[in-house]
Amino acid sequence: MVRPVSFGFNEETAESNAFMQGNLSDKEAQRDALNRFDAFVAKLRAARINVTVFEDNLNPKTPDSIFPNNWISLHSDGKVLLYPMEAENRRLERRMNILEKLGHDFKIDKVIDLSSFEEHGKYLEGTGSLVLDRSAKIAYACLASRTNPEVMAAWKKHFTGYEVVSFVASDVNNVPIYHTNVMMCIADDFSVLCAESIKDESEKATVIRSLNLAGKEPLLISLDQMNEFAGNMLQVKNELDEPVLVMSTRAFGSLRKAQLDFLYAKTKVLHAELGSIETLGGGSARCMMTEIHLQKK
């Protein structure tokens, strides 16, 4: 996780992110985001979840650095992937000193840099664009301006065992969903899916069938719940090897009792109030966490 120093509304990403809204000043936004971030990290650690926090830099200014899962992914076979980002100021978030620090504690065998696709206007924004079922080796991808099929094909060359399930999804106003991870989440033995957002019935059926065949029974959420970030969750393991599903309080509050009963029967649940991180940043709990699947040294 990256602790923010200049969080705020990012004009460069607003065009393709319909979740962004708000009118706080940069100073107010940064103060709120920092308080929310610190409280979130404290809550994760209290649940005995290991969190590695990196401090952001003041220069260059990176208002979205609090969402590091878009520029990097870390894999159990020692691969590290660096991704092409649509917004120019988000490309500044890629920091090699973070890789160097991770390399002190974890085994990094290969760094694969796909960022050259930026020169051709083609993007793939990490585990925002790709929702990975790591056990079944399936990558789900909602095609949009930040998720390009050509870059996905380049990604797949490095993960030859993976199947890619791609589709098109949009919100109630038919605006394309900017990242796959706001409309679906994959956990150990279940998933969360806004099936309503996939308008093509054949594509919808393919996604649901794929989830069921992989043993990831989908919990269906509505478009309204997706707008409350109920699709933007991440299941992690704590020090006791217990699964914990992490989400925002806003997402948690949007869920019905039957949906919560489904989740509590399968996993522990943790939620945190994220305030302007969601409203101004247009991302939520899952976007703030980059999973470290690398092996420890």
C-alpha cells in the first residue's frame, strides 16, 4: 500500500472514470485521504493482516498513487509485471525503489515491463483491468479504454497457463466500466459479480459459467450496489491463514442481509470508511491493495 502525500481529484482520469465526484480542495482531500488510509492500515493490522506501506513522494505529484494495484502485480513464480497506464500523470507512479525494497524481503526472478505500449495508446492497468482467479488460472477482463486486447495478449505470453475471459460492461447510463475490479471480485470459493453490467447475454452467461465451473459461486450485486463499490473487494489471508474479505464501509452498507449471510458463511469480513478516497479518487478498498504473492527470502 502507498501512503499518500498529494491525493486529490485527477483531471486526467476523470473522463473514463464515472465513479469520481466531489468538490474538496486538494489540501482537504489530502488530509482526509491520509486519515482514512492510516485508519484502514491500522484496521488491517489489527486483523493480523501483514501490510507493507511505502511512503509516496511529493515530487512528482501523483494524485492517484494510493491505488498501486494498477501499475504493478507480484506473482508466486517470482514474476513482477509493470503495466501501461492511460493517464500520463499515473505513469509517474511506477517506482523502481519500491521494487528494490521488495527485493530485500522477497524473491524477484523476473521483471516484465509492458509500459512501452503507452507509446501506441494501448493500456492494461494491472489488477484493475485483470481480475485474476489465481487458483483456476483465469483472467477476467472488462474491455474499455484502459483494458486493451493487444496488451492482454502480451500479458498472456508470460502466463501461458491462463485463460482470458473478456467481455464488455457498462453502468446504468451505458458508460463503459473503467476497470474490471469495480464490477467483480474473485475469492477462494466464491465471487462477487455485477452481472447486470454485462449487457450481452452470451457474454454474461460465459462469465457466470466460468465462475461456477471454477468453483467460485457468484454472489450477484446490482448496478446500484456496484456504484457503492460493492464489487471492489479483495480477499486476503491473515497471519492465522484465515481468509478475510476486505471492502469499504460504503460497500458493506449497500449489501442486503442475505448477501452478508452468504459472505459470512464463507469468510471473515473487514470494512473501513474511505471517504474522499472513493468519491474523489473513484477507487475503493481493493484498488488500494497490491497483493504480494512473491515468495519470502
